[in-house]
Amino acid sequence: DAGVIQSPRHEVTEMGQEVTLRCKPISGHDYLFWYRQTMMRGLELLIYFNNNVPIDDSGMPEDRFSAKMPNASFSTLKIQPSEPRDSAVYFCASGFGRYQPQHFGDGTRLSIL
Amino acid sequence: KQEVTQIPAALSVPEGENLVLNCSFTDSAIYNLQWFRQDPGKGLTSLLLIQSSQREQTSGRLNASLDKSSGRSTLYIAASQPGDSATYLCAVQGAQKLVFGQGTRLTINP
């Protein structure tokens, strides 16, 4: 079974550029979550979707961040414009049911110079 | 606001020892508590999930306990192996979201 697939694995870009992170959840899962992990703040929930609909985006740090889920098999997290403080590892996770185990992708390591 | 604390931040033990990782949380109104493992450069792997009505869960050499009233959970690893070396995170599921601790980095020395 394919797990959660994230791309790219690594992204290095200059401040001010647009960054798009991609996620393919596990087929059949109805929840999709985006997390950010940093040394200082640990793992934080940014936004989650249920059946492709955004449910809670209160963790999105600023208007520079946006996320979409156009269909059940694809989601994007976009940062525009990017800033050095956005450097982190971004994880996508999916699950079947709100309170069931979440399955994580391997993450995208983002570096903004 | 839920806060999850894991102590110690790092632990190093010889192979074969039994060990306990600790997790504490401030708000007992939780749906479940989960233990994850994270290997360097990888995502999280769910190890055990304890529902709020349960006291413990077991999987192989792993046993997790939950004391909701005192806001504590432990992860017991029996007969540790070098392959158990990783960062272990606990996370509590509230009504709104899953809140993670900072993790315990475990090293098992051969």
C-alpha cells in the first residue's frame, strides 16, 4: 500500500518566492492534515480538511499561507511570499475518521534563504 | 490551552534494558492519546493509540498506559534493541486538534 506521498522532499528558495508543497493522501482517507515542525515550536497543526473541505485553519500563521484540496487525492500548501522564518519541515497526514491514527508522509524540508 | 510535556528530552540506555518514557498533559478532556515514533528525516509512525476510556494498550514489546485524571501517560519498551533508537512523541487528541509533546530522543547502545 502506498502511504502519504509528499513532494518535493527538499526545497530551497529565496525569500519572497512562492512555494508550493504537495500531498497525496492514502486512498479512502477522509481527513487530511498539514503540520509544521520546528525545533523551537515542535509539531503544530496548520489546517485540516474533511472530505476536501477545510474545517479548521486557525493554525495557519498568516495570510501568506493558503491550502487547498481540489479533490480527494491531492492537496497543496502554498506560501506567498516566503520568508526565512517559514523554514521548517512540513508534514502532511491523512486518516480515516477524525479521532483515528493519522498516517504521516516523510515531509518537505523547506529552507528560505 | 492543552500543553504536552515529555521528560526527559533525551535518553541513552544499553541494549536489552527495559525503559519507560513519560508524557504529561494539562487538560484531561481528551478523546485519546497516541504515541508516535519518528526516525531522522522521516515522518511519524503511529505506535499505539489509547482511547480516553482505556487504561493501556500493548503492541509487541511496547506497552502504553494512560491515567487521564492525573494527566499522565507512559510508554514502556521491553528488552530494548538498537533498532528502537528514534524520537518518540506523544500526542493528545482534544476536541479541536492533536497536540504534540516535544519528544524524547532515545538511543539504544549495542
